[in-house]
Amino acid sequence: MGSIKKHGRMKSIEKYGEALVTQTSIGVVTGMKKSLIVTLITILITMVICQIIMPYYTFAASDNTNIISKSSITTGKNSITFDSAKELVLKNNRTLKNLKRSLVDYKKGYENALKAAENIGYEDFLEAPNHYIRMLLYKKMYLVPEQRKNAIIVAEDNIRDNEDRLITNLRSYYQSLLVGNGNIEIQKRKYALDKKRHNLSIIKYENGLITKLELEESEYNLLKAQAELSEVVRNYENTCRTFNLYIGSPIDIFYNKVKYEDLEDMLMYDFDFFYEEALRNRYEIQSIKRQINLKKLEMEILEKNQVHKIYTSVKKEHENLATSIKTLELDLEKTKLNIKKEIYSIFVDAVNADEAIKRAERNVGNLKRKLNLAKVRYNAGVLSELNVEQAEIEVKEAEISIKNAIYDYNTKIMMLYNLSGLYAITEGLEL
């Protein structure tokens, strides 16, 4: 009986074991199915994400290297020149618009002052009860029109000064566009070259000429070049946004082409020429001189008929005018000194910018000789085509440096003319 019971327990254990194995197998199969489903779902999600993201990062059909994000930038064949940007910034600037409206009011004030002066006749002076009233008539007849006229000149100077500041700042923003656009062009070429190098490394690896580590290093260099290109594009997008905000254009315009400038043909005179022109033309100097003349005219009116000695209030006014004239004369000398320092600084910058062009030209000459040598050695079978392309990239990069140096020189020479009161920036003056 004991053996029968034992045998029965053994069968029960065997059935339990079979059931356990069956459940385990089912669990494993179920787990595998779940894992497979999760994998398929992950693949589908990845494909959907790729379909969403990839349109934002496209490659140009020519070289598959134009990585431009379309998520926040309007792409297209947009080009920009400095002259067109200058027109926009002058047209859209609110401060400039307000100054021009104020100028209209000043002109109306001047016309009214002239009419009021014309209405004053000889009989008005005869009918005046005292010298004080006659002094007021003299002011209305001679001083007020000159003051209104001076206000017009000051307003015109302010407009010109603001235009100059806007355009000078614009040149800095435009230069950032030039540099950014040039960086994209160079980085695209570098990426294309690294891609060729990596494809060559794959062939070498498949033929056992290099190790897997060397292949991975080549792949790393390619990914690094791609990341650098993406970063350059993102930086350029930000530059375009900042530029558009400044000129008053839609913020999402992306400029595919930014036109460079030719070398300006304005003559580079010596320092004394520019300083003498500044003393003759700068509005700051002319403004102080006009203020001195107006105050002298007012003093002459106060001195007529000894009014400044008869009336205490007029005497005080006369003393204040004398003090103001002395202060303005001191301000005039300080202004001349500051202008001299300012012109000297930009004069040195212009000379250095000219030297930078010459250095860049010498560098291009050296790199072109290096490129020609590389081509000769390539034709002789000593160098690979990749070495030639690398030399071509170096030449292209140096040529862009020349263009940037020319633009910088143009900016400096135009500022030098402008600081001399010749207004080359705002009026395009050619001497």
C-alpha cells in the first residue's frame, strides 16, 4: 500500500511538472510575442518620427550637405545686398520717422516766425511805451526767426546722424551675414570631403587594409563634420533673425545668397585732410558755433538802448548769456579734441584694414601655389584626389577671407569720410 501511495504521489508530481513546463513555455511564447509587438511598435514610432523630422533637415541635391532647419525659417532663393538692406532699415525705423515728422513742425514754426516778424513795422517801435517793449519787438523780429531756423538745422542734423548710426550698425549686422553664409559654404565642402574619405575608408576596411578602429575613427570624423555643419547653419539662422529684426523684415527669412562688395574707390588721404574737413563740416562743431552766434545776437539786442543796464532782470539775462558763451567756447575746444581722437582712431583702423587685405591676398597666392603643386603631384600619382580637394577648400576659404577684409575696409573708409563730415555712408559721396 505504501508503494502504491508513493507511486500515486510520483504521478501527481509528474503531472504538476508537466503543467509547470507547459505554463512556462506558454509564458515564454507570450513574452516573446509581447517583445516582438513592442519592437514593432517602436519601429513604427521611429518611422513616424523620422517622417516628421527629416523634412526639417534636408540635403541639397547637388552635394547632400545643405542641412537647413525648416522648422522656424522660411527657405527659398532669398538674396540680399547691402543697398537693399539700407533702404529697408531707413524706411522702417520708427525713430527716423518721428524725427522727420518733427522736422515738418519745425519748418512750420519757422514760417510762422517769419510772418510774425514781417508784421512788425516801424510804427510798432514808435508806439512802444518803453525800451523793454522795444527789446521784445527786436527779439521777435530778429532773434526768434533765427532760433526757429537753427531748430530746423538741428533737426536735419539729427536725422542725418540717426541715418548714419543706423547704416553703420547695419554694416556690422550685414558683415555677420557674410561671415555666416561663407562659413556654411566652407563647412559644406569640408563635410563632402569627409564623406568621400569615409567612403574610401569603408572600401579599405572591406579589403582588410585598415582596422575596425580606424574605420570607426573615420565615421566619427564624418559625424563631427555633419554636426559642425548643422551648428553653422543654426548660427546662421539666428544671424538672419537678428538681421531681419534690425531692418524691419519678416523674422523668418533665410538668405541663401548674400552679396559681397567690391573695393571702394574712395581715396585714402592723410590724417590732416580728414581732420580739417571735420573742423569745417562736423555738425557738432557747427551746432556750437550757431549757438554762440545766437547768444551774441541776443546780447546785442539786450544792449540796445542800454536795456541791460536799466532793468535788473535783463542785466541778469545778459550776464547769463555771457557765461553761456564762454562755456560754449570751452565745449567747442573739447569737441574739436574729441573729434581729433575719434578720427585718428578710425584712420588707424582703415590703414590696418588695408593691410589686412594685402595679407589676405598674399595668403591666397601662397595657397594657390600649394594647390597647383598638389595638382601636379596628383597627376604624377603621388597624391590622392582628396588632397587636391583639401587644397581647393583652403583656397576657397582664403578667397572668402579677402572678401570679408574688403568689406571691413569699405566700412572703415566710409566711417572715416563720415566722421570728417563728408557723409559718405548716408549720401554715397565719391571724391
